[in-house]
Amino acid sequence: MQKKVINAARFRLAMARTAIADFEAADSIAAQRKAWWNFLLASSGVYEKLKAGARDAGGRTAPWFGKILRSRKDDELLSYLHHARDCEYHGLDEAVGIEPAMHQVFPFLWLHEEIDEEASISAQEKAAKATIAMGYKPARLTLIAAKDDRYGDSFDPPSTHLGARVDGTDSVAVAKASLVYLDKLLDQAETFI
């Protein structure tokens, strides 16, 4: 495998990291959607670069990449992200939903707030804190079933990754787990240079 392949894949991984940092810093649902879309494209780009590099290099890299594709198919988290990207790229449905903002009025009771996707989350949070001191959770994107309307398939958010439990609705946790995996994958790929 050529060094330029690894460099191109590492660039895609850096773009995916930036997208998740943007997601965490986003002050609106619209900004979160944009960052999530960028994350899906960039993380998928890592696989595309490695696929091209493995194909061109031949030898031991082709069977290695075949194992990587098998892992992506068998692992719930990796499979979900692959299908979420495909559904959002090729289909009409999104693989994210909106968890509405909530105000805590009693220690055990939360009230949902109407969602304005363009409004600043920080502005919503400040307004809520001014009226209710008990608590506030801003609106955020959460992962939902990825539905591929081309084939009628549906893929639920993951509950495991590499044998460990994950909160499959937490988009940031899912993304960060995949970034760790992709980083290790690129370390493996470098052994084929």
C-alpha cells in the first residue's frame, strides 16, 4: 500500500474529527445536521481510500481489506454508520431525529419544549434557565433507525461495538467510538507500506 493512500485516509479521518468537534460546538439543530452529514461522508471516505489502496497494492492487502469489510458488516456500530451514510446519501430519510429540549419542573418531571431547528441552542438554554432553575436539557440530534427506501431495509441504532455495550442513540458517543476504530485501522494499514 502506498504512503499517499494512508495520508489521504488520515486526511478523511481528520475531517471526521473536525465534523464531530463542530457537532459538539453547534448552537442549532441545523448546525448539528450539517456536522453529522460531514462526519458520515468523511468517515466513509476513510474506507474508500483504503479500498482503492488495497486494490492497487494487491498481495496481502486485499485479504486484509476483505476482513475490514467483514468487520464493518458484522459490528453493529460500524454497520449502522455505513447504512446511515448510504440512507442519507442515496435515500430520502435521515438517520437522525431530534430529541426536544426539556425543562425540569420537578426532580422527576421533565416537560418538552417546541423545537425551532434554526434557533440557537444556547439562546434556548438561557431563556429556559431564566424561567426554570431546576434544570434544562437543550434539543439535540439523536440516532434513529436508518431506513433504506431503495431496498426496504431498516437498521436500528447500535447497542454494541466490538463486543462492548454502547448508547446507540448518542450520536457523539457513536461517532467517537468509530473514530478510535478508524485510527487503529489506519495504524494497521501502515504496516503494509
